[in-house]
Amino acid sequence: MAGEPRKAAKADKSANYPKIGGLLKDRRNYHGWTLADVHRMTGISVSALSKIENDAMSPTYSTILQLCDGLNIEIGDLLNPSSGSTQASIMGRRSISRQHEGNTLEDENYVYTYLCSDVAHKRIVPMVVTVSARTMQEVGDLWSHVGEEYIYVLSGALKLVTALYEPTLLGAGDSVYIDSTMPHAYLSAGAGDAKILVMCSSATPNLAQTLREILKERLSKGGVVEGESASATKPRKKKTRGD
């Protein structure tokens, strides 16, 4: 029949469409989220999420937007198939940063320089961080964010403070890999500033933007160490440049 080839062609095309349920489940498993966790983040019921993941229900456009907003991801990451999209088919991306050049965010305690910042949607975000802070009173508090990070000490001495381990001293050439969701902070432990290479990674496609927003918020306001009074913290200059 004349309609059969058209139906077959449509079926072949639909086979190449992204399976939102599978992509959602992969992301949930990567972060270790339960369906209840995703429900709390998005407001979508557990039963609906389960049906979406098992392809028993096709989410509406508004539901897709609700997922992306709640999970803090771009809509393209949830919709694009693993192959066939322009972004996925690019295999030769390259970016060069010379002598630690890049976009910078800073205050009196830290200078964060984003390397290779001309490439968007990186799954690894490299930064050179100059650490001037020497006490938690200067920093304000520990911080955390999505993903994992690798820290390599380029010069000086670094004290890595985390919520789950005793403070660790690292010298030039030393490195450490941590879960970024564990609250942590960098302190200089030497006579001068410490300079470190930090490489953050996550399945989140807009990780660089997420980190910039977190840093802007943290650097633009002073913090108070738990148990300390506001007067015990050093006033912080507020300045950001670049982005």
C-alpha cells in the first residue's frame, strides 16, 4: 500500500529520536539521585517520573522545562540524542590559554582565572586559582558544588579544608582529587600566596556558568564562620572582572 513506506520511514526516524526517559535515568544515576530526590527538585510526581523513565509516558513541553529548571540543566542536553546533533558530532574542539590567561573573578582572598574559556559546554572546567586567604575567618565558610575536582599545587603551600577530613597540607607538585559536593575550602599555608590548578568536572553541560554564578555569589558577600560573630570576619572588597 502507498501509505506503508511513509509509515516505515516515520518509524525509522522515530528510532533515532532521543529517549528522554533513558537520558533522565542516566543523569539521575550519575548523580546518585533517587526518584524522590528528583521529585523534590522538580515538583514532578514520583509516579510520573517513573513512567517517563520507562517510556510509558511522553513528557509535555512544560514538563521538560520543569525538569530542566529543577535539575539545573540545559534543555538541549535532555533532548539531544547521543549522535546526530551538531554538538555531539563535533570531535575536534580546541582551545589554547597562554600563560594562565583567561576570564577572572576575584576578591581579596582568591583570584579565579578560567582557562580555555572560549569553549562552551565543557564537561571539564580548568581554572588557575591564586589563594591569599590563610584562615577560615577570612573565607567565611566551606563551600560545595556539583561534580568532582582535581587540585594540583603549582606553587606555594595549600591547606585543603574539608568537612569530612582533617585539614591537609599540600606542597608544590602535590595533588588531590575530591568530590566537590563535600564542603571544602582552600587556604594558603606558606609565606606567600598559593597558586593551584583546579579542574572541575560534571555531567552538567553548563558547569562553567554554574560555577561562575556560585563564585560570584560567594565572592560578592562576606561570610561568617559558624560560631563566630560578624565583627570577627575581615571586611571583603567586592570586585569582579571579566566573565
